[in-house]
Amino acid sequence: PIFDHQGQPCGFTARWLKWSKKEKYPKYSNSHNSTCFQKANLLYGMHFSKKSTGRRLDVFEGNGSYITAMGHGHRSSVAIMGSSLSEKQVEVMQSMGFSHINLVLDADATGRKKTSKFMEMLSGREGLRVTHTKLPDGHDPDSFITAEGLAEFYKLGTISAFEFMLEEHVEEVNTGSTDKFITRMMRIIQNTASRIERGQQIKALSAI
């Protein structure tokens, strides 16, 4: 079952247990959109995690990662139930009092591309801190927490949106897209609450 943020059941989700990447059908199947179920407006597990608004909110991609983390004692995480993050989902997180969103997607090329896209989407929002947990190559949150445990997951730490975007897009300078790169990075800098940290980021960007 899928619950809304008040803990009321509003739909269902199912996973194809024998799914593989060669299949043409999706791994998950959700209820169709209706008056009571709008997937883009929901976050899997938010009715539990809303009690932990003082902590960072780890945002997973798949329901399985959330279930594994929850089973290991993680009390401040959600899943976006797919490959996209909607404006409404971000609004829900902020409206519930979360000011630190930490993206934890798969450690592959697709996961990094999505993380970059979501970082840009989240940048420029006053009072919102955005970070990223970088998993070892070949892992998703589900496999890493299952193999190593929640304590080791926390030990991975996080990197700021600025650090992630700098690493991901610095090549734009070498290809002549300097203005695009600066515009992209300035949006991240504007989203940094600490003036000291903003100054350090501007210095790093100027050096590049």
C-alpha cells in the first residue's frame, strides 16, 4: 500500500520480483492516477519520516531502497517512486519542515545524470540545503545498506551541491561554455545559507 502524508492509504504499488534490465516492462507498477492518488504529489514513506523534520531527509529513487533503510532503522528517508522528482514533491518536503535534502541515487551514469538534474531543480530555493551521498561504484542504496549496514552508510558522509556540480560540469569550461557553467554554479552559490561558505565557493569558482 501507498500512504499519503497523513498516513491514509491512497493507492498500491507492486514490484516484478524477477525483473531484469532486458525486460521491456517497468520494474514497478503503481495505481493509476485518480482523485485520491497522484503519484507526482506523493513520497513513499513520508508519513513515517515527517516526525524527523529536524534531521536531513535522505531521498531514494526506489521503494526497495526505502524499505531496506527503514528495516535497518533509518527514520528519515523517502522514495520518489520512480526516476523523476516533481515540484510538488519538493514542496511537500519543504512544507513539512525539512530544510536539508540529501539525494541518494544509484552509483551509475544514469544515477549521476539524475542527481545533476535534481540538483539544478532544487537550487535557488531559499533556506534549503541540498547534498549528495556518493555510493561506491556498482551499488544502489538497497545493496549497500544490505551488505554493509546503516552505520557504514552514514559514514559515507555527504558532499555539497556545489562540490557535486563543480565535479560534474567543470568540463563545460574546457568546451567553451563558460557562461553556461558560471550561471549553473551561481544558482548553487545563491542557495548556500552561510555567507562564509558562499565566499569560499565564489573563490573556488573564480580560480577555475
